[in-house]
Amino acid sequence: MTLTCASSAQAKGPSVKAELTRLQDAGQLDAPTADGYRTAYDDARETLRRLSGFRRVQLRAVIRNVDAAASGHLFIPTRLKAEFLTLQRNREYWPAHPSPLPRAGQRTTFAGSQIVWQFYPGQGWQIQWLGTFGKANALWMVKTRDDDLRRLLDEALGLATQRAGGIAFEYLFTFDGGRPPWVSGLAQGTALSALSRGAVRLRDNRYFDAARTALGIFKTPPPTGVLRRTSNGSHYLQYSYAPRLRIVNGFTQSLNGLHDFAALANDAEGRALFAAGEKALRAELPGFDTGAWSLYSKPGAESDLGYHKVLRDFLRGLCDRLGGSGAQAAQVQAPPAGATTPAPAATADPKLYCDTARRFTADLTTKPKLEITAPAKALRAKVDAHVPFTLSKIATVTITATRAGQVVLSRTARLAYGKHYVSIKPSRAGPLLLRVAATDLAGNGNAAQATVHVRAAAKKHRGV
């Protein structure tokens, strides 16, 4: 299946009702289902007329996403379940919750459902698949909530979309420049872990079958899938709409999911997909380690504190799965009846992942390194100058210059690792004490200082 990005504008293609009628006439939707979707759409538009301000903006965005999917010829029966559920949840929520307003990134569940939703300002409440399958993995770890685990997995599978020759858990809203419907290797990999673990815990091969069909996006290039072939193997993208963006934490977690499925289901295709991805990650990972902190993406900047820890944890997971902690974490139970015996997904050396995770842990307590390069020649008063300094990791930096104990310059900024300059224009001759203090994202502080000499301003010469 080839996807075309939907426009946010309506009326350039079929309407929602026209597309529902087309699917019904083609026998792809039965009459009660099509009528239910029409009613949900009409109810949402009627509710929109009664809303104002912030709440109106959220529901209007959700309606426009549905309009755009219809206009872009993106209505298919399996996708409509999640499309109209999203419409229904937002129509119910915004009139019924006058205050307080949800905060960006807030998550919730609705009564009678295990699915996790997240609030995205300007896009309303949306299914958060990463959070949903993260919850499933948490239920698996508890070991006493198997009924909830089964309900969650069954509910999630009921909302999966046919895509890339299998099923996918699609995001149906605009995010960071990407238009729906898009998929994430990070979320799909987390789903593979949850489904595979569920198959074993619940002794139900249906979840292995579902995970097997969910491999499709890892075999398919964007925008339908997340596969980007490289000279070193296969990179699995975080976002299907961003083929040039490499986000290492999402890539790592996609491999954890592939490994869990390959090992627990003893699946040859899963092993091949894992091996191709692991080969690429082995080549790419050193480029995301600055020596003092992690990079979030390429192209891009350093990780924030949360993403640095997330990457560390995902690498620990890969280290453990490859036997770096002495045992494979995925192989925890006997397989369900009729399944083959779990087998190692790969024989890759875990050392790189174990060592990198340990370094990233050490980065959390290591002070930033600073070095100021004092100019070899004295600066000239009343002339702009630049004094270079280097910083080892992202930090909040305060630069001060004092003359005879008096502060003559003070600046604070968040700076990335690498080479920077202090721009200064001394007012008069004499020594300046230049001090650069840095506090990294984990709260570790350090400082460096240097004396900069300033000579008198050049004399002005009068013409004859």
C-alpha cells in the first residue's frame, strides 16, 4: 500500500460522508457501521458549534484530521475504527471537562478501556501507541494482571490498521511537520515486545501471529514503513514521515522489540530483521556518543536529560537481551502450546551496548569540562574581540568578566557541546578576569577562568 500525505485542508477531495458511502457501496463497510460513523461525525460537528476558545480549537483539529483523511483518499475500513474512536473521545471530552485544561503531554484512559491517550495542544486527545504498549509491558511485569493484559492487547489489535502488507499502529494527527497517518519504529517495536510476551504469558499464539504481521513496516521503506537501507544494514526510523532523521533511542527500542519477537517466537524472519538492524546500529551508535553525553538525533543536537536516560535504558535492554548481563531477559517462560521453543535471536557481541550504557550512566554524575583559551596577544580597548572556550556537554553557561572585583559583563545561556566564543568589547586597558561556569542537565557544575589582558585604545590621528 502506498500512502499519500493528507492535506489539512478540506474540500479538495471527497467529503467524509461521500467516502463512507463509497466504502459502503463497495461492500467494504456494512450499513450499521457506516451509519455509526456518519452519526459520530455529525455529532462532533454539532458539538463543535457549542464550543468556544481552547476547547473548540482541539475538537476542530480532530474533525479536520478526519476531513483530510477523507479528502486524501485515506479512508480504509481498518483505519476508520481508530479515526472515529478519536473523534468520539474528543467529542465526549471537551464539553464535559470545563476545567482544568489538560497540560501538554498529559495522558489518560477512558472508562472501560485500556488504551492510553495523550493530549497534544492543537490536536486534541490522540491514541498514544507507545504509551499503550508500554503499559502492556508494565502489566506483563506485574504478573498478577493477566486479564488486563489480555484486554489491552485485544483492544489494541482491534484498532490496528492494514499497512505494509500487515498491521500497524498508526498515529492519526499532525506532529512535528508530519501529516497523518504515520507510524513509528519505536512504538511498533514496543508493540512487538508486548505481543510476544503476551503470547507466552497468556499461552495464546494469536499474539505471535499478530506480531508476525506487524513486521511489515520494518520491511517497507517510508512513507509506508520505517526501513532505510544503509551500507551497514537496515536503519529503522522513528517516524515514517521523516526518512532523513535518525533518532537513536527509537532505533534501539525497535531492535529490542524485534529481538523479543524473534527469540520468543523462534522466528527466522524476525531474526533476519533484527540482525540487519543490529549491524546498522553497531556502526551508527558511536556517532551518537560525544564522549560526555548522548546525541538525540542526526541531524540534531544533544539529548535532553530524559532522552539521555531513555537511550541509556534501551541500550541496557539490548545489552541484557544479547547476554551482556549473563542471561537473555526475553526468555522468561515456556512458550504457549503448539509454539516452537524460544531460541536466541542473534549472536551479536553485546559489549558495545553494555559499555555505552555504562558511559551514559557515568555522564549523569560527571562534571562538564571547560577550557578557556586566553588570547596570546592583549586585547585592544574599545575593539570587539572573541575569546574562545570549549564545553564538553550541553549545559547552562554563565559568563562573567570582572575588573578589579567589579562585574563588567554577565551573560547566561544554554549551550551545546563544542567550541564557543565570549564576545567582549573592553572599555579600557587593564586585566580582566574571565570566568565561565557551566551546570549540565543533571545538575553537575564546573567552572574555568582566565585572565585576559587589555591594552589601551589606539590613539586617534588628526589630519593636517
